[in-house]
Amino acid sequence: MSHDPSAELSGHLERMQRDGYTIVERVIDDRTVAALRDDLRRLERERAVAPAPNLFEGVRTLRIYNLLAHGAIYQQIPVHERILPIIEGVLDKGCLVSSLSSIDIGPGEAAQPLHADDQLIPLPKPHVSIICNTMWALTDFTEANGATRLVPGSHHADRSPQPFGEPARTDAAEMAAGSVLVFDGSIWHGGGANRTDQYRLGVAMNYCAGWLRQQENQQLGIPPDIARTFSPRLRQLVGYGLYKKLIGHVDKCSPEDLLDGGPPRPVVGFTK
Ligand SMILES: O=C(O)CCC(=O)C(=O)O
């Protein structure tokens, strides 16, 4: 059967609207999965990464933040041609990288409390999508090893879950390594309990609307010498562009001019 990218995209966007999540299968091949997995395990070892002392991040879970500062291998993730169009369809093309981190759920970890990734934003719910996040499976994700759990349709709810423990019927986002779960920032979800003796490794690639503050400060967190190696689209995504030719400007110029060392050129069509 021939592959029709626009039909695939519409199917995912319909599921995002209806269920608040969708799974994109076989996004990256086995070699890429292994390369990402090996690099994250190397970083865990070299940085002596330890679990955080809180139930939200997980007391048996290893997390590494700010991955774009840790190697060129991570630059392919935010711009992937099968995932970014879904994000752009939910937010818009002015969307931003909000954070990029790994989540390695260890054996014996308890289920993470259900939450919504936009629950700190003081807007009445339901509201338009302002956050759209993804989880890249670098091991198989199963119900037993801690696959992300989601409450289908809960992105339409008029509130977020109660902090620390509201029971709800959830689906486990079971998927093979190399697949990607995409979910709306309002959906109720959390990492699952890991009842196996193996780690469940994923990359959380999170996006926000271009007018919202990014969760990880990308312009300070990524050294300029690294950001200069990024493609034009990746530079925009981390915040070296403007939203609607206005938001994010420096003296009516794009911050990308400053990244490159100038000279700053006033934005054509800038209207205040
Ligand atoms: O690890 C997961 O599957 C989900 C993690 C998550 O939702 C979070 O840490 O905010």
C-alpha cells in the first residue's frame, strides 16, 4: 500500500481533536533508536544521573534535561518530518520547543500522579491547545514497564486533575521502540508503574505555542556556539525567531541576527 502523508496527518489530527492523543508508528529506525539509547545511557553514566527526590519526577526514574545542549544527535528530534506537522496542526507553525529531556523509568517505579502539562497555566478550561507534547519510545513501551497512561478525551475537561492522586480510567500508550506518542497539553496523563526488571526509556519532546514561555530556557540553556550549528527551522523552534513578526523581537529585529553576530535587519512588516 502506498504511503499518503497528508492522509496520515489528517488521521492524527482527528485523533488529537477527539482523544487528545495519537501514536505515530515506526518514526525512527532501529539504528537511530539504538544510537539515541546508547548516547542517553552514556550521559546517565558520565553525569552520574540519580533519581529526583520527589514522586512527580519519580524516585526510581532517571531524567536528563536540555538535551539539545548535549549532542548533535538530538537535533533530529524537534524537526522530524512526520511529527512536527502534527504539532504545527495542533498549535501553529509558530510553535516552540518547550523542553527536551529523557525519562528512564526504573524497575519498581510507582505510577506518576495523573496531571495535565498545562495545569500551571492560569487559563479557564477547556481552552485552545497551548502545549503539545511527544514521547519517543527508545525501548518498547508496555503496560507492564511503565508506558505513558492517558485519559482519552480529558483534554476537553473543564479542569485539570487534583494534584497528587485522582483515580481515573486510563489507557496505556503501548508502542514499539521507534514510535512516538503525541498528546495535547491538557490531557490527563502520567508515566506508568514499572513492574518489570528493565528500564523504560523515552525522550519527552515538548512544544508550546509561540506566545507562551518555554518550560526550559532555550536561549540561555543552549550555548550560542551550539545554537549556531542548528538548521534555520531548529533555530526558530528554540526561540531565535519571531511569533507573527512581533513577539520575541530585539529592537524590531529578529534574535537570529544577534545569534549570527549581526548586523540586525529590521523585520519587514513589523507592526506594533
Ligand atoms: O514518562 C512518561 O511516560 C510521562 C512523563 C510525564 O508525563 C511527565 O513527567 O510530565
